[in-house]
Amino acid sequence: MKRLACLLALSVATPAAADAIGAEPADHGSVTHIRKGVKEIDLGGIFVLSHDKAGDGEGTTQISSLGGLSFQYFISDNFSAGAMVLASYERVSATTHSSGFGGMAFGSLHVRLGLGAFLRPTLGAGMIVGSTSTEITPGMQVVSSRIAGLVRLALPFAYFPSRRIVLQAGPELDVEVGSVTPDGGEGQSFTSVTGGFGVSAGYVF
């Protein structure tokens, strides 16, 4: 009788462990929480496209994108910290565009919503270094160095279609504060705020 009771207890307890991603996930089933020691690699970003036109004048198309490759490690259950390598591109007008590279550290809390879905409030901070190119006349350009600090606030939803794959999408706000310095000129400060919908896909191991 005691042996039968032990077997019943084990059969009830085992599925609870199988529903959580561990350091080496192998079992099938819905993800209910993510354990300490799990690692995740993600690729994604935010892309914003806008077009303005006033009256009969020529319209202006603006493009802004910021994304990259990230790695995060779960330092405790349902909480991760990580770093991201960033690449940015911004087209302000037909004659002005900027690009840059940088990095960011971030932390994320993973709040279970059910059925393999999580809400992931994220806060990050980093730096981007690059250049801005402005065409003064056809064939003549002025290139300025650009450096900015970056703060990211994001509230994405993450879904685990399997125990190894995670898909993520949600609102994101990126704030850049820095300066632009033309060659041989004085630097000018700037503030850039980009809001949009960030998307990414990741691998969990």
C-alpha cells in the first residue's frame, strides 16, 4: 500500500516539473515558467516608416530602424538580464540620413499569462556611435559624427510555440540623447524619441 501511494504521488508531481523550462528543456508541453540558468538568443528590432506632405509641395518620407542580436540569461526564475548588439539607420529626408552601431544592457521580468504566453516588461540602457550625412548640393556632402545614450522601455508579449522557440512582439519606446558634431565644427545636442512595435524571434537553451 505504501509503495502504491508513493507511485501515485510521483505521477502527480512529475507533470508540474515538465511544464517548466529548465536549463536543458526536453519535455513537451506548455511553458508555465522559466527557471534560473536558462539562456536565450534573440534577433529583432523596431521599424518605423512615415510620409508627410503639405499642400502641393513634395512629400517627405522618413525611415527609422533599430535592432540587433541579443543574449539573455535567467539569473532567477522568470527574471533575465542580458546584452544586445545594436545597428541603427535613420532617413530624415531625401538629403539627410544617419547610421550607427552600439550596445545595450537590459533586464526583463517574465509574467505568465497562460497557454505558453508571457508579458515581458523590459528596461534597457546603452550607447550608439555613428555618423550623419547631409547633402548640401549635388555631389557635396557634410558628414558629422554622432554619439548618443539610449534608454529603452518595452512591453512585449512573448509566446512559446515550443520549448525551444519564442516569438515576441509589442510596443517599444526608444529615447536617444546625444550630440552631432560636424567636421571642424561645434557639436549640437539632440533628443530623438522613437515609438513603435518591436518584433523578434529567439532560441531557448
